[in-house]
Amino acid sequence: MHQDVAELSAFYDRAMGVRARDLIATQIRSRWPNVKGMTVMGLGYATPYLEPFVGEAYRVGALMPAEQGARAWPAGGPIRAIVVDEEALPLPDASVDRMLAVHAIEMSDAVKRTLREIWRVLKPEGRALIVVPNRRSIWAHWDVTPFGEGQPFTKQQLEALLSGGMFHIESCGFALATPPLQLAALWHYANTTEKFGLKLWPAISGVIILEATKLMSATIPRGKMQLVSGRLRAVAATQQHWRGAESKPSPENGDQRES
């Protein structure tokens, strides 16, 4: 069950949330150092981590599950956030270069179908980055943060889930080695604590960050059926939204412009 968007937003407005975002964002950026000319999508509540890609990527969008709720994003400029059914994303097949799932997989009541949709919309060379709570961490058992909500995973469980969902595991690491304590001094030196924690006790860090690519030779499993006309209407509406939001296509990626 998804946590309410108001609660997620409130966490990231607090000092702990800001620092936690920075620590996780550092790991995300190290895996995706350059997204120039790419289409980057965030699923779940990924907007705190999408900000650095706005202005660099060709297109950036936030896909917020209806059960979670949505808020307008970003604060200024064209709206890039839409409410979606995570089991039927309103995106064309093979249309996304990078998919970032945060507060998504552990909250989903239909994890395998959600992963199948991520697989469907990824380009053959696309990459997915999955961020989930680490079952072995204090964060997963401390419900004062969003990382204490939903279904946590171990590294082995997450790798098995993605491998069984038609993905190839590229890398799997951790973030939030800093404990979730309300101590100002601790968070003031969070960068130092994180650096040493990821070396000394990485396996009990707050979140697991897994990067995967899609297996092209896999067989798509049977899922719930949807009328083609309904899917096409959703795709058409989304494409119209993108055309309005993106008035200047990137010259480095001219072959991706919509006609």
C-alpha cells in the first residue's frame, strides 16, 4: 500500500529528509553521471531525486501512482508530473532511457506487474534504477520515515526479483549508512558518517540501490488485459502533454523528436 504523497513530501521537507535525499542522490548520480539527450522517468515518489536531471535530460517526468496521490512538480515551469496506474503506464513501448523507481517497488501491491511495465517502457539499451528499503537496516524498522513503510528487501531478494522479471543486474549497492536518529550533530557530519559507514557496515545501510537492464530475449508473462483503444488514448494524451511541456528539443538528440 502506497504512503500518502503529503506524508512523503513532509519527510523531504524536514532536515533528516533533506540530508537523506542528498546521500541517496549522490549514489544515483554516480551511476547516471550524464543523461544529456535522454528521456528520464521517475516512478513512485521520485521527484526529490529528479531535480538534477531537469535541464540536462531531453525529457524528465514523474509518474505518481494514483493510490499514492500526486502533487504539481516542479514548482516553476511546465508541469512534469502525472497520476498513473503503475500496472499500465501511459507510455509507449521502448520510450524511456532511464527509469528511477523510489518509494515504488516496496509500496506496490503488484510488484511483478509493475516491473513488467518498467521493462516494457524501457528502450533496449535503457536502464532502471530501483531504490528500496534494506530489510537488515534500522531504517526499515523505524516507521518515522518513508523507508520504514512498505515491504523491505534483502540484497539477495531484490536481485532474485529483478532477475526473475526479465532484467539483467548491472550493479547493486547501498546508501544511508547514517542511522535515522534525530541528532543535529549526526546529520551535520552525515557525509563523513556515510563515507565510513559504506566501507565498514554497507550491508546494514538504509536502502539498496540496484541498477538493471532489460533482457531482450525474455518472454513477457501473462498479465491483466487492457483494451488497446484505452492504452492508445492514454499514450496520445501523454504525448500531447510532453509536446506542450517540451518546446525546445535537444540538438544532441534530434532523432528523438516527436513529429
